[in-house]
Amino acid sequence: MTHKILVMPGDGIGPEIVSEATRLLNALRDRFGLDAELEEAPIGGAGYDAAGEPLPAHTLKLAREADAVLLGAVGGPRYDELPWEKRPERGLLAIRSELGLFSNLRPAILYPQLASASALKPEIVGGLDIMILRELTGGAYFGKPRGIDTREDGVRQGYNTIIYSEPEIERIARSGFEIAMKRDRRLCSVDKANVLEVSQLWREVVERVAKEYPDVALSHMYVDNAAMQLVRAPKQFDVIVTENMFGDILSDAAAMLTGSIGMLPSASLDAAGKGMYEPIHGSAPDIAGQGLANPLATLLSVAMMLRYSLDEEAQAARVEAAVGQVLDNGLRTPDIWTHGCDKVGTQEMGQAVVAAL
Amino acid sequence: MTHKILVMPGDGIGPEIVSEATRLLNALRDRFGLDAELEEAPIGGAGYDAAGEPLPAHTLKLAREADAVLLGAVGGPRYDELPWEKRPERGLLAIRSELGLFSNLRPAILYPQLASASALKPEIVGGLDIMILRELTGGAYFGKPRGIDTREDGVRQGYNTIIYSEPEIERIARSGFEIAMKRDRRLCSVDKANVLEVSQLWREVVERVAKEYPDVALSHMYVDNAAMQLVRAPKQFDVIVTENMFGDILSDAAAMLTGSIGMLPSASLDAAGKGMYEPIHGSAPDIAGQGLANPLATLLSVAMMLRYSLDEEAQAARVEAAVGQVLDNGLRTPDIWTHGCDKVGTQEMGQAVVAAL
Ligand SMILES: CC(C)[C@H](C(=O)O)[C@@H](O)C(=O)O
Ligand SMILES: CC(C)[C@H](C(=O)O)[C@@H](O)C(=O)O
């Protein structure tokens, strides 16, 4: 069956890096028999420019029809003054919610070829390979009530609600255990159960789901301690599962441990395994349009898409091997360049990966 | 006028490290003319043991009467099974709230003598000296509604409320600017204004207060980016101001950047400058009672107390100089020991600081 893939370039460097992903997917189709069909649609600032909305209805329709979605990045200074509901980020949050993409996989992997890019000592991060699983459609991001209003005594206040239901916690916990089963079978659930009731329920439900996975070693950690442990000894972790906001913070910290955030892909999955794939880095407006952006996180996002949503493990492995190959050959975009390596641009890097397939 | 100081040893290593603080304060009184009077009271698990409450009424009364409060640490496995309201942490949260200690100063300083203890490369953290100012009596920690209940459709849910009023934001912002004025005049306010309404109000109020401090360079950063930047290039910061939960997470990450959390003090101040002082590290039940704990964070907390609440700058500087002296002399408790240094215990370290006064 033909895989239907929707590509959404978005803003900033999005179009450049997604171009390279398209090049890669076309090569897999033409040379390696991948049965795939690509469509393109605007989102974020580009959605606003095209249709007045950060998530145009037509884009959402195509996304629903697709088997998988590839996103570049959204946001940029041009859109900073737009009203709240029109801002690029709203498009991102809306598509996560509309497609039910509750399970956000954010690997933090240190590529041995790039070990020196890390701010941490080699003995602390060498060989790092952890997976952060972030709940993506609940918590304070979507919780109600929310807003800014004036109290009876005339004082203004702002508020948001961190809220999780039992089924929401259950399904993300289950994703966490499933992922741990395919890795080193260690799952660390991060919460703030010593302060927050929502975390107490989180912990209780995770404990209950754990009974279905006797082979996985479960531990719990408070979020402040997790932030410390990621800096002190990140290799102690295998899989971390946590709620939306904690996951936002910890996964970015974990990604930065590697020093090469331009290399890290992510996947956001629904209950059926359909997903949206995107690099962890943002839209980098400062270097947009100059051919300097690193396309590898996007190409590795394609690999995750092939593996998790399209069930094409061999093609996924082929992409990852090709990326390893170009790194071995010493090709580097400016963000990961070090002395003695070949500095290349976005297109050259994309072409090299395709050539190495 | 005689300074009234309340010491609350608390749990775990608390009593050991607070003993050394008492030794230090007595020495300052007997040898250097500090006019101070000490009382002691239980809190946390010790409060529960003594009076059935993690914050006994008598402890709170003494704390209100004191000019400053010194806390060891609270918590331990013995108290893990207690009901929520009796847990040691509740005592800590209650005293913060009852005394109105909204302004929590958490310095992250890398002592040159201990530079090698950091997980980060020397060029990234060498000379690190940043101040994280955490709002301590608002946000999700105290926000209502909160709880775990069952929805109409029979599904259980847990929830907490992140809430800030304009005056709450204003006073912590003002603290941030005041501190920045005494340092490098750069203040970074951390929020999640692209997602949370409470952060939008936060940002708006901080912007307004900024007008009173034209000499301070204000910037804003999203919390996920702040977590990354702390790992990537922590020295870019001077003072960071943020809400309660973000501050909990970021200040622990920042403390761990130094690699020697046993060295870091903190201060929690009310509107009048009265404060509670405590080491950033916890109660470390695993090493409690063995004379292994590092008392220096507690002694440096005494220095902060002398400076911020008792207006005894000279005494504060004396303590800090003495701590620097014993580090120069090569004395190290096990947590900061490296080859070639002298390994000493809690008491020996405390005595050495007193001798170096
Ligand atoms: C852009 C923003 C809304 C988003 C988030 O906070 O989820 C981003 O930081 C991310 O992590 O994908
Ligand atoms: C013990 C806990 C309630 C506390 C907090 O989260 O505030 C601690 O982590 C701290 O940072 O002082």
C-alpha cells in the first residue's frame, strides 16, 4: 500500500531542511522501492500567510488523510506581533491536539563523531543514548480554566491549569513501558508528587500500569532532581516518561547535553502509531534562507517516520547508516563543524546523504 | 540590638550541619563581637516526631519572633508513608508561606578550588557566578483549585493551578532588578509566554517594572530554552528571575553545573528582608549521622543571613573568606574530595572554618 506523507515546511529554515527530506524520500522511492506519495501544506507563519490561520483547515484535512506528517519548524520574528490565536505556535499546538499526538519521543543521542561538541566532559556524555517520552496533549498546555482576568478586589491575575485524567496518564505510561521493553528495560517516571496532586495521581497510575510490565525496572524521580541528574550523570537513564511541561524542559536540556541539537529528531504519535515527525531544533530565523541549516535532524526524523509510522525498518536503517557515513566522511554543516572537517551547506549535506544511501 | 536567630536542624544530615553553623555563630559572637542570640526548634520529620506536625505551632511562633531563621534540611524515608499533610515537605512549604518568603535567592557559583568537580568542561563553567531568583510563595505550589477527584463521567483526574496576581509578579520582579543592580545589571526573566496565559501576565508586569530600572538590561527567555542555555553556555547569565516551579527546576540544574552542590547556600526573603537560610542540598538520609556531610553550604548560608537579614556585611565577608581559606588549604569533605586533598568529616571541616576566621 502506498504511504501517504504530508510535508509541512513551516517557517524560517523549515523549507530548506524539508527540501532535503523530500530529496531523500524521492531517492528512497526511485532507487529503493519505497512506495510513497508526498503532498505539501503550509503551517505556522506560512499557514497564516497562505490562509490567515496558523493551522489552515486544508492543512489539517490533508494531515488527517496522511499516514504520517513531516514538519520543518514554525515561528519567526515576522509573526511575533500577531494576536495570540494567530501565532505560529498555536498551529503546532493545534495539530498536536487535533491529531491526538499524545506520545512525543525525543531521543538524546551523542554521535561519536560529534562527541567534542558537548559542553559536558567526554566521560560524562560519551555514548549517551536516552529516550525522553513527553506527554504532548495534556497538562498546562491545554488545561482549563486558563486566562487573565480581574479579581473581585480589582487585582489582575493570570492562571493555567495542570490537569491529567487517569486514561491520559495510563496511555502515556503504557507507551513508556513499551519503549523501555525495546530498549534497556529501565523506565524513570518524572513528576513533582511531593508538591502537586496531579503528580500524585500520575505516580499512582504509572505504578498500576507497571504491574503489566514486570520486566521493566520502574523508578520515580522529582523533576528538580531529574534536571540535576541529567547534568550530573545522564547515562544513568534509559527511558524517561513525564508530563507535557516537564517534558518540554527536560527534553531540551537532554538534547543540549549532546551539544548538537541540529542532529536530533523527534516523533509525536497517536494511539494507532500515526505520527508527526520534526527536528527538535527550531526555525532559526537568523540563518534562514542562507543554505547554512543542518538538515540531518530532519533526515533522521524521516528515519523515525519510516520506523514508527510506516513500518519500513529496513529503509529507516538505510537512512541512519547513510547519515553515519557522511559524518564518518567528515562532512559538517556550520553548527557542528570543528577544525579538520569539511564545512558544507544544507543542500550539499542532503545530497551527500542521498549519495551514501 | 541583639539579633535573634532561630536554628531548625530538621532531618537527615540537618542536625550535623546545623551544629557546625551554631559553632560558627558562637565563635563570631565570642571572638568577633556579633550580638546574636540563638534558639532551636524542630521542623519537618523532627517536627512531626516532637509535636505531631511538620511545622509545630511553637516553631512557627519562634520563627515569627526571630530576625532570621537557619534551616538544615527536611525529609527522609522514615516519613515517606505519612499522610500528605504530615509529610516533612509540608512543613517547609508552610513556613515559606506563613512567613511570606516570596523571594528565593539561589546562587550558582563555581569555586575555583573545586572547578574539576563539574560535569561540564572548564571553559564552559570556569568562573561561573549566576544568581537565580525564584518566586517562592505562588504558582502551582500554592494555587487553588487543586486536588484529585472524579469527573461526572466517572473518570478520575488530578489538577493544580498555576496562578499569579499582578502584585505577586511585581514584587518578585522588583527583587530581581534590585539584585541585578548590585551585580552586572543584566536580568533574564524566564517564562513560557508562548503557551501559558499566566506567563503572558508575568512578562507584561516584568516589562512594566523594568521602566523603573533603566540601567538594567532586561531579556526574556522561554523556560525550555533557558534549560538548554544553562547547559550550553551558563556564563551568559547574570541574574535569572522566574516563577516557583520553573525556579525549582532551573536552580537545581544551575546548582549542579558547579558539580559541588554541597557548597551552595540559599536565602528566602520576605518584603522586609527577614529571611530563612538553608543549603540547597537536601537531607541526604543515606549518609546521615555518620559525620560525612559537607557543612560548607550551611556555613555559607550563615554568611548570606549575616548579609541579607542582619546587615552584618563584615561578618559575612569574614565567613566567606574563612571558607575560601580552608578550601585553599586543601580540606575536603567526601562529596568534594579529589586526589591530593585532605579528606575530612563534618566536624573537622566546621572547626577548620572557625579556626580560619
Ligand atoms: C513552540 C512551543 C509551543 C513548543 C512546546 O513548548 O511544546 C516547543 O518548545 C516544543 O518543545 O516543541
Ligand atoms: C522539598 C520540595 C518541596 C522543595 C521545593 O520543590 O520547593 C525543594 O525541592 C526545594 O527546591 O526547596
